[in-house]
Amino acid sequence: MSTTVDLNSDLGEGFGRWSLGDDDAMLDLVTSANVACGFHAGDPSILRRVCDRAAERGVAIGAQVSYRDLAGFGRRSIDVPPEELANEVLYQLGALDGLARVAGSRVSYVKPHGALYNDAASSEQTAAAVVEAVALYDPTLPVLGLAGSVLLARAEARGLVAVPEAFADRAYTSEGLLVSRREPGAVLHDVEEVAARCVQLATQGVVAGVDGSTVEVRASSICVHGDTPGAVEMARAVKQALHDAGVELRRFTDDDPSTRA
């Protein structure tokens, strides 16, 4: 396994007077920020502020596109015709890229959020719609998705850069999929356990499945969710554990000069 890895987090997920997570603190810890695009969370002022501060810190800005589901935080599957879904992804990409460019940066990758992430991981039709939107907008943009997913396979087939991702604080099935949030134990909260899992992911490419099995997960980026309680403490512990293990944190976009933020 490589001795470098990207560390990403979902940011910009407040809305109006409601805040969610500590974006500023997380931006001091991660190398890539998956920034909401207004469909599951985020408003223009919040998103501009996150883009400004990510640019100041040299953190890569990714468009975290989702179903149009503010009430459900993008965690509900919605039956959207493929052409309409592609257009909605395009809309979100363009909006966030505009704010990122004003900040002196740009959107440098795309990652689906929530239910769209899970659906695109297993559905050919959903994955194709997301990939179509990215290819139309900018075919140099990498797609960040679940390692071994249909989404990444479709992105590669379309000639896009497919970047495999693992999750620090989510439980895995023996098939390498994420345990549904409806199931107990789907989200991990033990800081030391999560930090140790991340070192194992980065150095060995494996993670323990919820059934005790060893699951192969070869990932270039690790996600620590920014909206869970204790997220900053967890991200700080993960970063320190990776450093202690000799793993360098680096934006995956730096691997290809054409996609640098």
C-alpha cells in the first residue's frame, strides 16, 4: 500500500441559522473538503464561507452532490429519471464551482452524498447519470466513491479518474458495502478504534467487517464525517495516528497536475 492517503470530510452542511459540525476546525485537519451543494444542506453564504476558508488552507474542494432532499438531509432514495438526475448534478456542480472560483480555487472532484452515494454504488442507472453529468461538465474531474463500486467502474469506463474511498467511522459488510444507518452499529464512535482502523486501511488495505471478517478495501482517500458528535476529536486522532504510522496526508488531486485545486 502507498504511504500517502487523502483525508476528507463532509462540510458546509448547515443551513441558514442552523449549524452542523465545526467546518473551520475540520478544515485545519483534512486535505479535501466534500462541500454540500445546496440540495441536501448548505446555503450560498455557508458554502461561500467554506470555499473561502478551504482555499486559504490549501484544502481541495469537492462538490458533494445529492438528491434534492433538504428535509431528509439527502439520506432518502428518490426515484429521479436519469436525465433529470444528470441535470440536477450539473446544476449543483456549476453552483459550487462558481463559489469556489470566487474564492480563488475551483471544484477539483465530485463525490455523491448520502442516498445518492449508496444508490450509485450499486445501481448502473444511477451511476451512469452521475458520471454523465461529470463528463459533460468537466471530464478532468475525478469521481470519489466507494471502493469497488459500480460508480467507480462506470467512471473509469467513461474515461474519468475514479478515486476509491474508505470510511473511518462507518461499519462495513463482508461484501465491502456500508452497513445501513438504520442498523445498530452502523456509525462508529470509539475514537481509538476508528484511528486504528484508519491506519490499517492506509497501510494494509483491509478493514474488519461487521461480522468479524477481513474485508479488502483499497482506498486513496479516507472520510471522517463532519456531522457526527466528536467529529473534530476523531479527525484529530486519525490524523495523529496516521502520522505516527508514517503515513503522509496528501490531497489525491495532487497526483494528477490537471486536477490540482
